[in-house]
Amino acid sequence: MLTKEQAMTVDRVHSNGCQTTGKPQIWRRNGATQTWVTRPKDFRLPVKYGMYSYDAITPSNADSVHAPEDCPLQAKRS
């Protein structure tokens, strides 16, 4: 799961599908993380995959991605 603190600094995120396929989808940051003063727990991280796929990571879908340093495949390689 991606936290708000990680969303502020991370440049890439991995999809959680990497556990089933063996290769993660790597989404790249596509702008600044948006935050709100009136909603301190909310954030919006715009991301891009490939040439034409765009999306945003928000608290509602943050459990479907993780930071590269938290990737379960890295533990298997070590």
C-alpha cells in the first residue's frame, strides 16, 4: 500500500499484480502530488504507464500499488 508520505516523494510505483505474473507494471510519476488543507489525509498522484495510459493514485486505490522499495519480488531476488 502506498502511503501519503511515499506519494509525496516516490517517482515510480509498482502494481500489486506483480505477485501473480512475476513482473510488476511500473507506473511513472506524471506531475506533482496534489494535497488539500481541508482534507489532510487525501492526496492525488498523477501517474503514467507506457505511452497512452494515464491514471491517478488516491487513497481509495492506494492499496493496489506499492513503492519499489516495498516490492515483494525484491525480497525473492535477494
